Amino acid sequence: MKMTQQIDQHLTFLMTGPPFAGKTVLSSQFPQPYFVTLDPHCLMSVRALRKEYNAEFDCDFLQITADRTEDEDFIALAGKAFAGLTAWEKTKKVTSALLKNLSQDQTLIIDNLSRVGEDCLVYTKKTANRSRMQIQDWNIFIDEIVEFFGYFSLASRKCNTIIIAHDDVRKEELTGDIERVLNIPTRLRGRIPSLATDFLLLTADTAGAGSNKRVRRQLHSMPAKQANLGSRCLIPNMENPSYLKLKPYMEAALGRVLPQPNWTPPEDKK
């Protein structure tokens, strides 16, 4: 097959950055977003913006907790017998099901990777039947996370995916170099970025003074010494990113037209 005849089906975005940088807000703009969230507060900023802008949009939402799940959407996806599983087992179960069930025009959003790692640690300790991890237990943890990320490469997958993550800023003791790394244990923090099609960093700062002060959000996609970033879609660094701004680069990489956004910030409608 010629390259120009091939149409890729989907993308996997890894969006990282500090809290309040706009990762969840940007993700909610993608077409028909379906949030699988391990963070009970993840959509507060999206709800606040919806009210501030008087915008008519919504998001599908499935909350994963360690408690017994009575959510009808979860039971429909995983079955009632799985309602009492650990949070990690629930996350694996619904992610696997949604990747197969959602359409090409929908977007699966996992929020967030740090909680994924924490829940997997709890599961690993429970499986090993001890309160503190030992060396051999870390192999179980790594195998579980690798299996989870393997779901995003299956041929049966249909939808685009966003995995929201947080990062840590670390200083190399010998050289003094500053590096940004994913907030997840073990060597996986360096392996996971290569499994995504686009690894993007979002940051936020303030510009102006007094009543003119405003939040300025930045999307960083260009490879840098301090962060393991990159975009196969060739998305450039940009200020105040939105789905509409990303859409042309995604379409060029996939070779097909993508749906319109779930919603658009007012400044991008001008």
C-alpha cells in the first residue's frame, strides 16, 4: 500500500503538566469526550467554564473508586460481577471495553496517570499480600502497567485517546540539570512517552498587571533537553491551545477529516 492510500485510525495523546494548566479543559473540547476518571474533582474546572461561558455542551463521565460500584454505565460495560473489584481492576476492565465500543468519532480520556499508578500499587500490594513493596513485587506492577498500555495498541481499538498525567521536576545531583519526568514509579516513566503518538506538556502563568492580569496557557510539543516531549502530528508550541487549533495537524497526520469540537472557548470563535 502507498503511504498516500493509508488512513490511520486513531491517535494517543499523553498530556502532562502541573495542576491547573488546562489539561482537562483542553481534553473536554475533543469530539464526544468520554472521561474515565480516578480523580473526583477532575471536571470542576470544565463545569465552571461551562457556566461562565453559558455554553451548551456535556461530557460522558465514569468515576472509578475503590468502593463497590453501582454506576449503571460501569455495570453495562463490565457486568455487575465486577462492581466489587479493586479500582485498578475496574480501570483496566472499562478501558479495554471502551476502546472497543466507542466509535471513531469519540474520544476516550483517562484522568489521570498518577492515580492509575497509585491504584496499581494498591492492587500489587494486595496481590503480594504485604503492606510494603519488595523487589519482586515491582515486576508485578510493571507487568500490570505494560498490559494496560498494550490496550491502546490493539487492532480492535476504534477511538482517539487522551491520557492526562502529572510530572515532577527533578534535579540531577551530579550535573545540576533540571528534568521533567512523569509522576509514576519505576523506569516506566521513561518508557510510557514512546507509547503515545503525541507527548505534550501544558503549563500556565499569568501575564499583565492589575485588572488586566490574565492566565496564559502554553502547549509545549517540541523536543527539549529538560523534557521528553514530541509530536508525530508535528503540532507546534502554541499559546492558549484548543482542539480547533490542534485539529488541522491531527487531520494531516491521520489522513482524514475529524469531527467538530465538543465545545470551543469564546476567543477561538472570533
